[in-house]
Amino acid sequence: MDYYKILNFEMEPFSNSPDPGLFYNSAQHLEALQKLEISIRLKRGLNIITGDIGTGKTTISRQLIQKISKDDSIKFYLVLDPGFNSTISFLKYLLHLFEPEKEYDSNDENILKEIIKEHLFTYGVDKNINIVIIIDEGQKLSLPCIEILRELLNFETNDQKLLQIIIFAQKEFNQSLEQIVNFQDRINFYYQLNPLNFRESKNLINFRLEKCFIKGKTSTLFTPLGYFLIYIATKGFPRKIVTLCHQIMLSLIIKNKTKADFLFVRSCIKKVFPKKSIVRPGFLFIFLLILIIGSLFAVNDNIIIPGFDTFSSFSQKPMDEKKSNSLKKTEKFSDKIEKKKIATHESKAKIKPNNKPAITPEINSEIKPSNNTTIQPDIKPINQPDIKSTIDPEIKPGIKKPEKTSKGKEQAALKQPSAYGRIKVPENATLARMMRIIYGSFRYSYLNKLIKYNSNLNDPNTVKAGMNLYFPVIENSDYPDDKKVFIVLFETDNFEKSFITAHNYQPSDFSVRILPVWNENKGFLFPVVINKPFGSLTAAKKYKKNQPEIIFAECKSVLQMKNKGKK
């Protein structure tokens, strides 16, 4: 009898092998997987995924292989250890992958590259087979080998790359990228994996348990404080979570227990991570007391939610100056890469670096790209204020000076403005993501209006950090009716402050947006809400109850948000 069957499991839930069947679709892992698959099918060339040890890179690679292996038009090759001593050995290894039955005695680099070129043209052009090389542990690649990959990416036809390369690497690979600028320029998609937040960590554990339980015999293995302590000990790294949970499960069997509480998990942490400091019960009591006291100050809507958001994400301590400078260097090229989005593949069209890029926002299921869409970035904005300096005066849309009546009395005259206000583009932001925050979704009709309103927006794919953009008011037929209820994270009449708050929520595993509402007394208000309308207050509160990160958020109807402060 297998030991895991004692706890009513059909299979081991916390195996340390990268089993695609136990792949948990967190927001970031799912996004990376989907974009990699799309990049391969559109033959976009080079794609890179980086992350610390144990963030799920290998699991994503196996999941990707499982997806593309079902397609006969795709042929993939996996390089598990790319730490080659010379470019000759690297080239010969690639040739061995392509044609294992052949031997190559030549040590001439040019000859070997020419043989690879012939192979790629034979399969890519004559047989219409998409060749994909997946490289794991990419940080082991030497600079000369990276240069070889750059040269292989030059093999292409007028409308496609003949070789697709996917590299999974630890963060130190970024240092190699900085040294080969020409290789950076060929990156189609770059993504950095981060540790999971508390909710994702809990969901990963529950997902694996549910997948492995014998049908009809599910049970709760961990108490709420048990989940909390697992997250604190592992800091959200999937591999550490799996390792610790495996040890907890074995200890449950040995001690003939069926549930892991705070003290039980704490004892297991001492065995798995003996050097790690453990949360003591006294500290836990203080932590819970702070939460309770904090809830008493939840009346100031300008500070309570942003503060709790930072706290609830269990952020690491601020990095020292040396690490910060290193990270800024990495962000310099990753920001550039992030904004290169996957364009709709137009057959028989050669891609040239000097061509004006097509509008290629992030792929979203809400709208399908239209071939008939035309965008005219040269049209000047309507009623756009002049930008005369870097620091513009704060704009409060909808607020006008009181007009005097014939009797000398002042009378407020509010007229709905044509724009919500101005946003300074933050670092690592894309236009499509900004539009989803402000308008709730991306649509080409929205993009057209945004371009017409901003004369400085010449290329939507290369929006630069620090650039000022004005977002026009857009009538939306999908705007929720007054009875719909939303979970409100933050409320303000300051458009830019609202955007910054919503943008800071983006790493969360739930979608956040601004829901602009018109108030007769104050003009536009900009509450930040979870982008999920509810039919009733009860349904919204039930959803919020299961989200520990938003415990202090309020549930309000659209009408309540509109009437805030109205007499």
C-alpha cells in the first residue's frame, strides 16, 4: 500500500518532479505559458523567462512541452544543461539533436552553422515544420554560445523565423543579456517570475490536494494558521511550498494525525528549514491584534487600503542600494522588451526593424483584433491642455469656478469634462494594461480615441516612462448599472492618485480597475474596485470573505459611489 493512500490520496500531491498534471495556474504562470505558446505558433523567434530558484520555470517548460507536443507541425528539442565549454561543442550538440544518427567530424564553426541552416530551411520551408529549441538553466550559457544563438536567429524567410528559442534562466542571466545588446534586440517576449502571494500559495496547496484526493474523500489538511505559517516560511516559492508540505504530510502519517495546525506546521518547519527563524505564538497574537486595531482606523479611505495592500502582500524588506541599482539596469532592458507585444501574423510580410510597428496590445479575450482597424496618430487632440513644463498643475476635471447670477449670488456650474485627467506613464507599464485599468478592458475603438486625444502618442507599442497622457471620457455600453455591487479598495477624486493605487495592485491575482462615476456636487470620482460586478451585496461580501488581502475593503453599489458626499 502506498503511504499517501493513508490520507485518502490517489497519488502523491507534493511530488518534487515537475508534473504538468499538478500545474497550478497562478496569474503570472498562466500569462507566461499562454504568451510562450502564442509566440511559438506565430514564429516570433526569441523568448526568455527568468526567475529565482523554485519560482516554477521548469514546471512551465514541461507544461509548454505538453501543449506543443500534440501539434504535428511543431518539432521541439530540449536542452537541459547548456553549460558548453566551446561554441563547437554547442553547435555539434544542436546538430546531434536535429539528426542523432549522423556524426560531424568538422571543427569549423562556419561549416557547422551552414549545416544547421540547411536543416532549418529543409524543415521550416520545404516541410513547413516549426523548429523549437527549449533551453533550461539558461544562466549557464556562455557569452560565445549566446552569440551563436543570435546568429541562428538570423535564419529566416520573408515572413517567419525558421528557429524559435525559449530560454528559462535564473535572474543572473540578465547580466549576460546586458553584455550582448544585439541579442536583447531580438527578444520578442521577456517575463520575470516572482514568488506567489499568500492567496496564491494557499490555492496552490489546495489545488494539489484536490487533484490527488480519492474521489468523494476530500478533507481539510491544514488549518488557516497552518497555511499562514507555510507562507511565512516559504515566502511564496512554489518549490519550497511543495517540499515543506511533503514533509508535513509524512509527519501526519507517522504521528497518526489528519490535520496540520499552527504548532504542527511549526515543528515541521524546524526540520525542513533548521536555520529559519520561526514565528512564535506570542508574535502571532500581536500580529492579529494589530489587524484588529487597524480595522478601527478604516475610516480614512485615502490611506487604509493602500497601506494594507502593501502589508498583505508580505513584501520583503527594501533591497539595499547595490541591489536596487542592479535591478534598475535589468528593468532598463526588460521594460523595453515588455512593451514588444505579439502582433497579428500577416503572411508573406517581411519584418524589418525600421518599419513602423503595428498596434499590438496585449492579447485579451474580451476583443478580437480587427484587420480593418485604422489608427491615425497624427490627428491633434481635442481640447487638450498645453503642456508647458514637466510639472503640470493638478487637474480636477469637472470643477469650474462659481458663476455669479444676476442677483450677485454664486451658483455652482458643473459640466462633465471631455477627459478624466492626465497620467504620467509609470515604469514597466504598457498602454493596453493602462487602458484596462482605466476603462475596464482594451478595445480598438478606445485606442483610436486615445490616440486622437494625444498628439504625442505616435506609436502605442513604445510608450515611454514619464510620458504624459490624457485619457478621454469614453461612453461605454458595458458600464454597469446603478444596482451592481463592487468591492471598493480605494476612493478619491484625484485621477492620478487613483491610477497609481490601481497600478500597484497589478501583481495581485485578481483584476483591479478604476470605475469612474459622476457626482453632481464633486464632478468625477475615481474609486478603485475589483473588476467583478456582483448582483447583490451578499454575493460581494461572500467573495470578499475568502480574500484575506482585501479584508478591509467596502462593498458598494454603483449608485452609492455616485452619491458619495451628496446631500
